[in-house]
Amino acid sequence: MDGMTNVLIAMMVVGIPTILLLYMAKRFFTFREKELEANTSLAAEKAAQYAASNAELEARVRVLEKIVTDGGAQPAAQIEALRAPPLPRLKTRASAGRQQ
């Protein structure tokens, strides 16, 4: 074998695995980047949900504080007034059959 053939064989033995490893590393890091972006957006969405829930709870506490600290009002009546009206019950087949 001459020198040129040895160089060509060495490039194939070393070069092809090196290129393959670089390609695999690039794909792996691209995948990890996309995974981190997805986790970041999920965390941001959860933070927004917690913030909305926290704001709602703070508003409810303010209402309760107002009711408790208002000395001249009837607290029980105000609490009852703040409750949502009950939803009408749907008739089921069993209850509809009993009424006929």
C-alpha cells in the first residue's frame, strides 16, 4: 500500500465516526433545547394560572375583611347575599316517572 491509500483509509476510519458523533451530538442538543423551551412555556403557563388564582383569593379575602370590619351590618346576611344562587335541579327520568 502506498502513502495515499493509508491516508484515505485513516480518514475513513477516523473521519466517518467523528462526523457521525458530531451529527448525533447536534441532534441531541437540538432535542434538549426544544425540551427546555417546552418546559419553560409550561412553567410560564402554570405561573399565570397561580397568579390568577391568587388574585381571585385576594379579592375574596378583601370582601370578607370588609364584612367583618363593618360594625353596623349583619355579617350573616351579607355572606348569604354573596353566595351564588343555587342552580335549578334537572329532572331525571326517575323523578319524572314519579310525578306522572
